Amino acid sequence: MLADIPVEKETLNALKTMGLTDYETRAYVALTSVISGTATELSEASNVPRSKIYVVLKSLVKKGFVEMSRGKPLQFTVIPPHEVFKRSRNEIKETMDKAEAELNMVYETQIPNVPAPIWLVHGPEKIVNKELEIISRAEESLIIMAGFMFKEEPPKLKEVIQKAIKRGVNVRIIIMPHSIVDEEMIDVSQVLQNLDCDLKLLQIPNIKMVLRDKKEMIMAFSKFSGESAVSKTSIGIWNQYREFVETIEGMYEFVWNNELFKEVKI
């Protein structure tokens, strides 16, 4: 550990996540304490061997953590942490976004080639996460029908639906205005009604469904105790069989256009 410099282990790990070696981390932390110093001074402050300190400091200069002033002896000055972390945070995010986009493309290309692209999803958290994932992939159309929703689901759905709308996705929603889950009333309509999309409040069955681009969908069910859904019993069926997805979308269109279910007033 660094001598006389009280730094949490998580801070050291963060610097290593930003691409610093152990010696570079030691030297940068020391510099945040002394602000500026010679290689000899920084070797003593950081416990980095003198035989390594010049290589370490020059590497920090190259990585943008330290500035070097010409002269004899060379003087090294720390770049303020807020500048370093802001730049690194942006670089890490950009790298992760690119990696996510590339791997998602591979994932979405290969999923339909799986011999049986149907999976069971157990539990409310995994079901909601899969719904959010499907919505985030919508490119042209998104249809949602929800006879019930879990406790923290409506605001999460609203956030990703708003992003889909901004991408130009055509969104249509049929929901019950309220859900009772685990004996607790969940107010759905107050969260979703302000979305800039087509929305109907109908007395629909106790199932929920998210379908995008006629390619992919999840349909979820739960056991009920009286009028209350029992969340721990919930199960979702996620699939990418186009024929099945198109059939379910046809059923949705029938409900949407023929007002099969009674409209609910709030």
C-alpha cells in the first residue's frame, strides 16, 4: 500500500479500471498528494522503485494523467482528478457503447438461427428486464398489452418507451389502468398516459405482452389470488418465431380495431 496516503481500495481499483498498472496507480495517487515533484521525490512518496519511476511517470504522461516540465531535473505535475476521470469516463462509455452495439448485432443475427428460439423467463425482475431489452431493440413498431404490471415496472417501461418514440418507433399500448400485485395497488395509467403514442385503457385479461417489429415478443402470466397477482409465480415466454409473433400481433390488431373489451374510465 501507499505510504502515508490514506486511499480506499475501491479508488485504487478505479484507477486500474482506467488502464493504470499498479506502479502507475501508486505514482498518480502520490502526485495527487504532493501535486508536483521530481522523479526521486515521487519514487519516495509512492514506494515505486527508482529503477522504475521514470518509465512509470512517462507512461502516465502519455496516458494523460501527468504533465512533464522540461529542465533539470524533470518536474512532473498531476493533472487534476476531475479532468482525468471525466475524460476516462467518456472514453470507457464510448468503448462500452461500441462493444454493446457490435455484440447486440451478433446476438440478434444469431438468435433466429437457434433450433428452438423459445425460452421461459421466471420471476418479475427477469421478465421486466427482458421487456426493457425487447423495447430497446424496436426499430419500426412496438405493441404492448398489459392486464397487470409489477410494482416498479411502469416508470421503467415509460423511460424505454419514450426513447423508442424518439427513435421514430410506432408505439401502441393497451393497458388496464390499475393492477393489484401482491395485494398492493399499482397505478399504471398515471405513469403511462402522458406518453406521446396511441394508448387505450381496456378491461383486458390478466396477461401482458411486449412485441416489436413482428420479430420478437414476450408474453407473461402470473397466478392470481382473488384479484391480486402473485409476483413470485410469474413466468414469461420469450420467443422469436416469426409465424407465432405475427399470429399474436394479428390478435392484438383485432382487439385494437374491434373494441373487443370494455373501455375503462379513470
